[in-house]
Amino acid sequence: MRKKLLAFALFITTILLSILIVISPSFAGKSLSYVELEQELKLDSVLNGKEDIELIFFGYAGCLNVCTPRLYDIKQWYETLSRKDQERITLKFFDLSTPEDPQTPDIFVKGFHPNFKGIYLDENIIRDYTKVFTVYFAKSLVDEDEIDHSTHLYITKRSNGTKVLRAIYTTYPYDFDYLTEKIKGLINE
């Protein structure tokens, strides 16, 4: 009972914070929906791909209500990028459900675009990643087959041989003109 109450409290807190971020006016001239930072990621080689910019999304294969519409929107935007930009930018989808078949996340996300990469990590390692990225996730209190999770888009950049978390984008629907401007700025640094 206590675990369910704690999970419910965390879920409500996440919802309230998300609402606050969306409805809050700009704070000191900065958008709270796009938070810039510079945090070196000391994680294994999963984040050390050849691309300069990686968009990171945490979800789970088969998530119809949250992951599918967001990944579809990202795919639509991604296909507007030049081939050169597509070679420099990718999306990595981290599956929070640790499915039985390790290929499931990659099969799921490649259904949106063949350049996207699905990442399977075991439960202990995925917890390390969610701590670093501050991702909330828990079994749904409403449907045991679902996972409630935060839906932020994380933007990393390769810098001096390491990956650096440069921004967290929290608003949906995505403003792709704004996102494109920010990503091009990162590429041109």
C-alpha cells in the first residue's frame, strides 16, 4: 500500500511540475520548456555514436498514447532535414520496459525512421540512465500493462570525445522551428 501511495504521489508531482512548466510565463527571459545546460554524461558507449547531436527519448515499445505520437512527430520533422543534417543528428529511444527480446526497442523505433536507434538496457543499467537524465517512470496505477513516464526530449552533443547533455525540451506538441534553430546553434558551436 505504501509503495502504491508513493508511486501515486510521484506521479501527481510529475504531472503538476509538467503543468507548471507548460503554463508558466518566461522566467528571466528564458523559456522553461527548453532548458539549456552543460552536463557531461559519464555513461557507457551507448551515447557515443558517430552523430554530433543525439535526441534521447525514454519510453517503451508499444506505447500508443504517448511515445507513438511523439516519435511520429519527430520522424516528420527529421525527414525535413537535409541528408547532411540527418548524418549529424539521430534519435535514440531507450526502452523503460526491458522487454524479453533485446531487439524490440530497435524494431519499434525503426518503424518510424531507419536512422533512429532503439536501445535495450537491463533493469539496473536503465535505472542508472534514468537517474542521470532524471526520468520518472513507474507501473501505471490505472493499467498494469502500461508504464507512466516523463516524456522529455533530451539533446546531447559530442564534445571532445564525450557526450554532453545540452538541453531538455519539455513542451508537446513540439515547436520544430524553435527546436531546429536550437539544434543548428549546437551544431555550429
